[in-house]
Amino acid sequence: MYALQFQPSGSILATGCSDKMIHLWEISSNGQYNKYCSLHGSQGAINAIDFDNEGVLFIVIFVFFVD
């Protein structure tokens, strides 16, 4: 895992790694978690994730190398 970030409310965790996917996890008030969805389409490993202040949008940074 290269990146993880909680939504400002703390109810969603976004993770990213070398599989080129972003996984969103719902976190309940008692600490249980369930995968909400997986997003794909990146050209490289997910290196950083951040939510906006309202927790509605997020930005993802990925790096890929060209031979």
C-alpha cells in the first residue's frame, strides 16, 4: 500500500497501491469496515490520495515510467 487517506468525516478510507486501483472503504462507528467500491483507470501505481475539505472530491497522484 502506497497511499491512504480518511475522508474528513472519518467514515470513508481511500487506499491505493501498485495494483493501479483506488479502493474506498466504509468505516462504521464501531470500527468495522467494508469495501465500498474499487476504481480503476490509472496508468501507474497510486502514490498519494487526498480529499477536499468537504470530503466530496479527492485527488489522486500516480507515477508511471516510459521506457
